[in-house]
Amino acid sequence: MSKFVAFSKVLPVLAAGALAIDYPTIPQDLTTPYQQRLAIYGPNAVSVGWNTYEKLNQSCVQYGTSRTDLDGEACSTKSTTYDTSRTYSNVVVLSDLAPATTYYYRIVSGNSSVGQFFSPRVPGDPTPFTMDVVIDLGVYGTDGYTLSSSRKAKKSDIPWIEPDLNHTTIGRLADTLDEYELVLHPGDFAYADDWYLDIDNWLDGSDAYQSILERFYDQLAPIAGNKLYMAGPGNHEADCTEIPYTAGLCPEGQRNFTDFLHRFEGTVPTAFPSASANTTARARAQTARGLAVPPFWYSFEYGLVHVTMIDTETDFAEAPDGPDGSADLDTGPFGRRQQQLDFLAADLASVDRTVTPWLVVAGHRPWYSTGGDDNLCSPCQEAFEALFYTYGVDLGVFGHVHNAQRFQPVVNGTADPNGLDNPAAPISVGTEPSYTAFAYADDYSFASLRFLNATDLQVDFIRSETGEVLDSSVLHKDHATQFVMQ
């Protein structure tokens, strides 16, 4: 049974009377890189993505293991934009990297600085490491989700001085930068599609949408530009408005995950070649590579863990954001019929537990939650849960409900009697299911997944404002079976 964790940062009520649209200032040098983001691109490759205020005919990144001697260089011609966007998304892939090594990099521009990253661990590296997880992360400040100091909110008031680290979760990630090696973010970036919730934005429409996006990714850059940052889709990436019957307010260039695609399509991998000696596993991994559709569904391996990202928004029966879906967003599909589920089956079946003992799947919408039936994705359960159980997924990571939750291992609504000690299967719903182990909605928080060894995984929920540990648990799995099929 898998142990599922669902959590996210809760967004406060918008304060009335926000200022008119206030875009970030356009630099004098239009090649200046902004909104930097790193990602694992392959077993020995890292992508460097960033945005500029003009199209680049050639994008280049210098890199090396010494800050003062960047002796490598990689370039590309990928520089894309869309109608109503002020910026262009650029990406370069750095290949043939030594594993688990600190690299320094500089985006070639008349105005850029040197950043750094830790290259991916090879699959099977037994070294303990931490992966932080955030979901439902929005912008604070002008035109976004701004808290008024005169208003008493349930959540802690968050100081905002743009474009600094003005929100507690991003600030905590910055303060603890040396304590984790990568970040997983399965869905809901910026909440730019909620521009309409502030009446002062109504006359600005697409400008409000773009301003929120630019400010959010500027705020996130100190994290995503220094840590491998693995993104997946959420409902707030689907369109520029979720109000029923208001499709006319949404410019064509901002529909169907447009911004999400431009930022992340060329940055994340498909699926890794299998590091297993088993020929069947290698064939299944190759099949998964052919079926992956990044950045919607893909997988990667890092040391002790195999991570699979799924798309809970489109590309399965009754997908909520798909054509005729319950969210009325008419997005996707991004693959042929059954392609995502065929990918997931091949990918999970390829995982050799003697190489990567831990198997984690991340998606946006949960089908188990303490948040009530309205927040649950029953079609997601129909599509994914049987595969999770069959191939022994250890941990499921979801958000959308806007609180921190940890459940005992459950499948089909029944808790595993083994609890956290060698459970065999995956969680049910209700406002307070009997198998709820932890739920917290009083303040902003995120999770740290601490891969201690091949048999023990520690899950900590961290209060963003103070850094205190709200809940800690250890899942023990013997991982005695090389290929799980149950």
C-alpha cells in the first residue's frame, strides 16, 4: 500500500483596493535574464530556463565546477512567447555533468550573474537526501494576493515588498537552501488566473494576468534558479479565468496551459532509461519514454527514488479540465486516447526496487482529503488508484485542497492494518476520515521528504513562518521485491 500525502499553501481572501497594474520594470538591457528555473533533464543533464524581454536568436549558458572558471558552454535557439505575454521563454540543456557535483553557471547576457546548482545523483546512489514539496503557491503584492494590514485574516499576515522574498514559504525555502537538494511542485503556480477577484483589475484583464505571472516567477527565481525545480500542471495553469460563462475575458493566447507550456515544456525530461540489468524493465522504461508528454506527465530518478509526475487535469475519462470536464475549461487533450495511463503503467512497471527502492507519484488533485467531497477528484481515483496499488507506489503527493494533510496508507477507502510498517496498498474521503493522521490549515506550510535509506522515508510538515516541524512520520518499507506487482 502506498502512503499518500496531500498538502498546499492556503491562499487568503483578497484585500480590496489594490493598486492599478504595476508591471515589473523592463530593464535597459532586454537580454537580462529573469525568472530563472533549473530542472533535471536526464541522468546527467540539467536544463536552465529563463525569461527575457526580447526574443533571443541564440541562448547560451556558460558553466563549470569553479565559479571563476566557467569553461563549458551550451547554446540553443529556443526562445518562445505567446499573444499578450511581454516576455520570451528560453532554455538551454547542460549535458555530460558529473553526478552529485556543485556546478556554477552564467546565462550569457550583458547583465547577468553567476548562479549554482547541485547536479542530479545517479539512480541507486544510497546517499540520504531531502526533497522539499510545495503546491498551490501564489504571488503576494500589487495586483496579486495582497493581505491588508488592517484586515484580520485567519492565516498569518505576510509582509510584502516586491520583488523580494515576501512570502513565508518562499522565504523559508530561501533560508534553508542548503538543507534540501531539489523541489517538487505539482501544480498551481502564481494564481494569475484569479486576477478578476480584485475589482480594480477588471479593466486590465490580460495585463493583470501577466503582471501576476511575472512577479511570481521573479519571486521564485532565487529558489528555482539555484535548486532543481520539478514542475507539474494544476488547474490554475489551465486557463486565465475559471469563472463560468466568461470565456470571452480570456485571450486565446492564455488558454490551454499556454504559459505553463512555454515555461516548462523544454525543461523537464520524458522518462529515464532504466538503470536495471533486467531487460524487461529496460524495455518498459523505453516504452514510457515514448509515451511521456512533458511537462504534463513524465518521470525521473534521483538517488534512492523514482518520481513520476501525472496530469490530474486532462487526458483521462472525465478529466476535470478536459473537454466537457467539470471545471468547464475545455483544455487538452495532450496525448492520444489512453496515452497518459499507458505511460503510467509502463513507467511504474519499469521501476527496479534494487536500484531505486522508493517510488513516488505526484499530481495536483487528490481523491482523498479532509477538505470535503467538493475538493475530491473521483475521476482521478478511477483512472490512477488501481495502477498505484498494482505497482506498489510508496508515496503519493497531492495538493489543491489548501491545507496540510497526511493519511495512513489506504486503498479503496480502507486503511492498511500495517500502518506505516510495511503497508501493501493506497486513501478514502470525507471531512475527517478515520485514517487521517495529520491535518493542518492554520498557517502556511510545506513538506520535506527525507530519504534516509532504502527502507525508511521521513515526511516532515514545516510551518513556513517559523520553520517548526508540525508533524513528522517515518514510513518503513522493506522493499524486498525487485519488481512489485500486486
